[in-house]
Amino acid sequence: MSITMDYKTVIKPKNSLFDIDFKELWQYRDLFSMFVKRDIITQYKQTILGPLWFFIQPAITTIMYMVVFGGIAKIPTDGLPQPLFYLAGIVCWQYFADCLNKTSSTFVSNQGIFGKVYFPRLIIPLSNVVSGLLRMGIQFAMFLIVYVYFLFQGVGVAPTIYIFLLPLLVVMLAGLSLGFGILISSMTTKYRDLTLLFGFIVQLWMYVTPIIYPLSTMSPKHQWIMALNPITSIVETFKFGTMGVGTFSWGQLAYSFSFMVLLLGVGIVVFNKVQRSFMDTV
């Protein structure tokens, strides 16, 4: 008597390095939701203040910027109140930096899970990007509170039509952090010392992004160099769309979007290649 087994799930190697099985990702949507909840809950678990840190961190950072860069260094803020100017940059930068730091350790941080059970590996970096939206949303709400306060104080800020680009800016920040993150994660599985190097680079990256200074104060030559940073046009568009102050260029925004698409393509190719044998490396 023979027994016929009906297998509903077949696990097989990917035929192409650029192969993304969106149907498979959708089938694991419950696991994806679980990872998103895990990232949100465990971040401030067993802390006294809990979610209040979402407000405390940007508030303390803003005050520090006001004292050091606005007070001591006397760096101009494009005529904007310092809290408003710095918060606008912090909202964008912290989301990008947090997602990048989390996704860049995907393989190393989750090697225990990857070695025991199969699921699409791309789910974890994607969950990091999505869970980060909660923190960004809270900090954006904090920005709006400060925005409304200065608006009633008669400060000359007003949104422009480019405020409708905000969803696109969030997608671009998510795509860039995901692309850089999975690329770095793939490279650091074999060479762990690169983790320290990339951590140092991310810290310096903020200073070549117009977070603590306006791009308009630079010469056209230096503005062109700064525009090579794909985050620059996103931050400037955010400020221009919400407050009507700053620089905006469709060309620079298109460059950042194209950079994101190319980076995601390269990152996925490398990620798919490394995930085939990374357990033998880590």
C-alpha cells in the first residue's frame, strides 16, 4: 500500500538573483505583521518612559542643535525658528538612519531564526522599514505641534503645493534605507569589521546632509556637490513643502528617486546571492 503525500509548499532555490516572489511575501504577511509588532514592542520594553522616548529623543536632539549649532556656531536657519528648522531635518534623518541601522544587521542579528526555519528573508528588513513609520509618524506629529505654535505666533511659514509630495518622500527614505541596509548586511556577513566602518560613515553622513544648516547658504558649486547625496533633495523638499523655505528642484528629486531604484536593484541582487550560503559564513 503506497501513501501519496500532497505537498502544498515547495521550497526551491531562486533561479535569478533579481527574483522577488511577491506572491510568497504576501503568503507570509502574518509573519510580517508579527515582526513589525515585535520591532515596535521590544524597542522600549522594560523601560520606565516607554513610548515617550519617541518624543524625548527628538526634543533633546533639537535642544542640543539649538545650543551648539544655533547658539555657539551661529549657523543660520533660513529665517526659520530654530526648533522648527531642526525638527524638520530630524524627522527625515532619524527615520532613514534608524531603518538603515536595523536593516544593515539583518543577517547577523537574525542568524538564529534563519538557521531554524524557512521564510522569505526579505521580510525582516521590510518589517524594520514599516515599523519605523510609527516613530516617524509620532515625530511628525511633534513637528506639526511646533509648526502650529509658530504659525499662531505670526512666523512667516506656509505650506506649498509640494506638500503633496510627502508620501513620495517617505517612500524614497524607506527605499534608500532598505537598499543601503540590505547591501551593507550582505557585505558584513563575511567581513564583520565593516560593521564598525559603516556605523562611522552613517554618523558622518548626517553632516553632509542639510539637517543643521540650510542648503541655500552654500555656493552653487557646493550645492551641486551636496546634491550628490540622495537624502539632500528629500530633506530640502520636505522643508520647502511644509514651510515654503529652502530649495526645490525636480531634477535633484528625480536623481534621488533614480538612485533609490538602482540601489534597491543592486541591493536585492547581492542580498539574494548572499542568502544562499550566508549560514556557512556567519
